[in-house]
Amino acid sequence: AAWREVARGELKVDSFSVNGRWVPWYNLHKTFAGLRDAWQLTREPLAREMLIDLGAWALALLEPLSDAQLQDLMRAEHGGMNEVFADIAAMSGGARYLRLAERFSHRAILDPLRGPRDALTGLHANTQIPKVIGFARIAEERDPGAADKDWLAPARFFWTTVRERRSVAIGGNSVREHFHPLTDFQPMLDEVEGPETCNTYNMLKLTELLHAHAAGDEERARYADYYERALFNHVLASQHPAGGFVYFTPMRPNHYRVYSQVDLGMWCCVGSGLESHARHG
């Protein structure tokens, strides 16, 4: 019923729900991304087949919607759907998937970044970072000329403004999951819910993509320096030696971290935590 409503263009959307269902595209993205990873890492043919079939379903569902309806749909957190659509385009050679990736890119975020302008204050931080990873992936699949200006440059600007103006020494960002004002870092010291681990996990993914397209040694070094800082000071410190992952790393003096427990805490940062620490080699 939920997807039939979407297909008919019947949309009631807020930041975390579509037609009363909790972040359906965010949840579905995990299935898309898992199948993509299974194909890229193991070359399991069934994973590729299932992913392309899911992509065809999404294409049939979303292509009839107008651009305005799609933008309305994207007001709800939706993970990195534009990224996986670009990945399907690369895997299948299907130009329609790349076009869908472009259409499934949230203009409320993309347009200010193209300015370039930082309009991030007050926004849910980790809703935005996967979108920007998608911008960078679209740039990789498009012709270099327009892609650099329209897609890669906004991703670079986002990374720069978050790193230089919105992050603390450990490489993390956000307070209570949101970007605080640029001129006031006091909430970072007062609140117990400091930088979210998922944010840094996704910032590292974005950093890796941008590093691959750096213009020279100085730019590559800037990405590498941030990656090292965030990996060693935030991500590696987010796993307890005896098990469990951290959601928030408080910057509040003399405070403590809360670690997940089996069957008691399956937060988003547990999922990204499992993946983060599996990537170390």
C-alpha cells in the first residue's frame, strides 16, 4: 500500500516519514547498498542480479513522478539513494539510472552548495552527508566538464565547510545529530550528545572519493590529514575493546560515552560501526 501511494504521487512527507512510514527510503537504501557491496567485494552474481532488479523496480516507481514530487519525497531522510542509483548505472550501463540518480538528488541541499553557500545550520547532519557522497558519485559517472562544476564542486565545498567550520579536533561534527550555528560551538561543550559516529563514517567515505579526484599533492594531503585525524580520534575510539559501539562522542568535559549492548541498542551507529571496523583490513 505504501509504495502504491508513492506511485500515485500521494505524498505526505516530513523529515523522517513518508505517508506515516518511518524513513522508508533510508531503510531501503541499506538493502541496495548491501547488495552493491556484495557484488563489488565478492563478485556474487546473484547480488548484482537482485540489485539491478531492485533498481528497475525503483525506476518504474519513480520515473512517472514529476521533479517537484521527487523533491517533496526527498524531504524525508533517504540515505544515499542517489549514490546507489549511480552505482547501478555503472554496473549495468543504464543511462536511465544515472538520470534517476540526478533527479533523486535533493536540490534544497545541492543548490546552495553550487552557490557556493553554507546553508547547513539547523539541519540533521547525517541526512545530508550521504546525499553529498551521491553528488560525488554522479560526477564520476558523468562527462568531466559539466560534472566538475555541477556535482563535484558542490561536494568539495560541502567537505571543506564541514571540515574547516563545523568540526572539532577529533574530526567529528554535529550536536544532537544537527549542525549547530557556525558562530557558536558552545552547544558542543554543553550537550551530552556530541559528534555522531555515523557522520564521521560518511565523511570518511566522502573524503575517499574526493581524494581520488584531488587536483594536486596539497589537496590530496588535506584529504589524507583529515582522514587520519577522524579515523584515529573518532572512528577507532568508537568501538569498545569488549564489544559495543558509540552513538555520540561527547565533547562535554568530564562526561562519558555510552556503548551499545547486544539486544539493547541497535542504533544506526552500530550498523555503520560494524562496517567501519570491517574496513581496516
